[in-house]
Amino acid sequence: MDGIKAVIDQRGDPRTTGAGIADMIGFFEGFPARFPAGSGSGDTRALPAIWTDRAGFETANANMVTQLRAFQAAANSGDQAAFGAAFQQTGATCGACHRPYRGPAR
Ligand code: HEC
């Protein structure tokens, strides 16, 4: 996201970010599997709600994948305004999972 923000700040070509966004989609498609039952202790910011409200966590993640696909479409369009707006939306979607499911830095 920092690398993509640099493209926005420099008014670069949004199309150069397509591969990075594709990587993010791949990462989030496999994200819930990184939180198997019983893995919530130790050095982690993962909150217990990931397991007590699994459906909510999976929904937040599915929303992320959907938003990243929209972000990718905006990037591929080459339209800087649409790309910038989609970046904001994407950041909000990250936060929509962090608020209920990620604890404070430790
Ligand atoms: C479905 C939920 C979910 C979504 C969506 C999500 N995250 Fe997270 N994120 C987490 C959880 C849970 C952790 C804590 C994991 C741990 O500590 O084991 C985390 C941790 C992180 C960390 C590491 C923080 C540290 O402790 O070093 C970063 C960076 C991060 N997320 C960035 C993002 C960005 C950027 C996005 C959006 C593109 C995003 N996340 C979307 C749930 C999510």
C-alpha cells in the first residue's frame, strides 16, 4: 500500500500497480487459513473475535478481496481520480477488519 501511495503522490501511471494488487488479492484469498483454530496465543495482535466471530471475520476478508478487485479495475483503467478514490476505499476496508479483529501494537 505504501508503494501504491507513492504512485498516487507522484501522479504516476496507475497501471504500473496492477501486479502488486494481484499479489494482494492472492494473499487475502489465503488469509483466513493463516488463523487456524487454536493459533490465537503468543506474540500476536490477533484478537479472540477472529475465532468467536468467525463468520464476521470471513465476511470482512471477503469484502477485502472484492474491494481489491475494484481497486485493480480502477488501476487498469489508468484513470488517476478513480484510482485515488479506490485507494481510499481500500484503506477503509483494511480498517474495517483491523478495528474488530486486530489488537493494539505490542
Ligand atoms: C480480514 C481481516 C483483515 C484485513 C482485511 C486486513 N488485515 Fe491487516 N491484520 C489483520 C490481523 C488480524 C492482523 C494481526 C495479525 C497477527 O498479529 O497475528 C493484521 C496485521 C496487519 C499488519 C502487521 C502489523 C504488525 O503487527 O506488524 C499490517 C501491516 C497490516 N495488517 C496491514 C493491512 C493492510 C494494508 C490491509 C488492507 C490492504 C489489511 N491489513 C487488511 C487483519 C486484517
